[in-house]
Amino acid sequence: MNKKRIRSQAPVTCQCQPPAVERPPSILRQVQCPGCGKFFRTNRHVDYCFNCAP
């Protein structure tokens, strides 16, 4: 008997066309905490991290 080996192939996406659905821009912004200097991403209007928040 001659058995064939079946290989699983990863899906191929064409790079010559834009994606079907455009991703919306991120609502997160990167800020630096004025209290401790840590960089983090947030969607809040306060620039302090959770550890330094008043």
C-alpha cells in the first residue's frame, strides 16, 4: 500500500490587496505618569497611573 502524507498548510493571505476590513484607530494613548515616570497606555483623561492617582 502506498500511503500519502498529508501536510497541514498555513492559510496564505495575499499582500497585494488591502485587508477586507480596515481596523479603527486605537482609543488608547501612551502617557508618562508625572508622579513616578512610568509609561503606560490609557483611555482616561488623567495622566497619573493607578498607583499614583490622587
